Amino acid sequence: MKNLIFIGPPGAGKGTQAERIAERFGIPAISTGAIFRANVKGKTELGRQVEAIMAAGGYVPDELTNALVRDRLAQPDCAVGFLLDGYPRTVGQVHALDTFLAEGERPLETALELIVDEDAMVARLLARAADQGRADDNEETIRERMAIYRAETAPLTAIYAEQGKLRQVDGMGDIDEITERIATALADLAG
Ligand code: ADP
């Protein structure tokens, strides 16, 4: 069973790489950000609750995020494993995830961190803003997301390092090359 999470700052390419690696491993890639965006677009009750928070670059409250992930991990396609992209992002979410996984007797195997240069990420997100028009891709919001990442999410890597689950990969450079680096870093989990 391959139970994985990807950690990295906004713009690090987690989404792209998570899709590619999940496909190779035959497991679902689960992006909390993408699920929230779909709910905003579909004007669901959850979407209404998170829209303003996301547009400002803040984190959705743990209660909402944890409930969403718990439901998603209970879907049958997660029985073979999963790759969570963008969750957990807070210490509270780390503990919630541990609880969900303990319920299913399927511990987390690996937390993969993409190591990137922050200034390059800001530039990349600004470019994406022009390209995709995401509501949270403007300079002020990008800076806010980076600051929250540093304060709330970067510390999670120490937790996973202590558990011996952290693997770090250089996330700068060519997209295909980065995919290969990640695949190499996870090669012992394949099969
Ligand atoms: P990025 O990696 O650029 O921040 P995401 O698509 O992963 O993009 O997330 C977009 C937004 O969705 C976040 O800024 C946040 O508002 C919300 N979000 C996603 N995942 C979480 C989470 N685990 N906890 C709280 N908020 C989240």
C-alpha cells in the first residue's frame, strides 16, 4: 500500500507532480485545494464557506478540511493507497490524518517535500495568475500564502523527519526531470 503526502510551498508544482506520480503508482492524487476550488465553482455549501478565505490566501479551518479528507479517504479508490497534495498543512491536520489512518490501519509511509526557491515561486505564481486567472494568484495573496506556509506548514517537515518519514527532493528545474527525481526517491515503494 502506498500512502503518501506531498509538502511544498505554493507554486512548487506539487499538483503537477502529484498527478504524474499517482498515475505511475496507480493511486488517486487528492488535492484539497482542487476539491475546494471545485466546490466554489459549483456553488456548493462548502464552496460558499471557503470562497472568501481562499481568495484572501488564508487556510480553510481545520474542521472543514479534516472532514473533507476523512470522507475522501473512505472512498474505495483509496484502498490501494493515496497521494495527498496540499494536506496536511497544519499540526492539527497532521494529528487528524494520523487518526483517520489509524482507524483504517493504514499508516502514512512517506512525506515527500519539494525543496524550492521562494522568490522563484512568487514569480511562477504571478505568471500563472496571468495564465489561469485563479482568484488567489495576485501578488498580495501570494505573499500571504507564502507567509502562512512558512508559519503553519513548513514546521510539519520536522515532525515527519522525526518519524523517519521525510524525503526531500530538489523541486527546481525541468518538470520531467523533477518527476524522475521524485520517482527515484520513492522507487523502493513502487510495485
Ligand atoms: P497552493 O499550493 O498554491 O496554495 P492549493 O490548490 O494547494 O494551492 O490550495 C489553494 C487554497 O486552498 C489554499 O490557499 C487554501 O485556502 C485552501 N487549502 C487547500 N488545502 C488546504 C488545507 N490542507 N488546509 C487549509 N486550507 C487549504
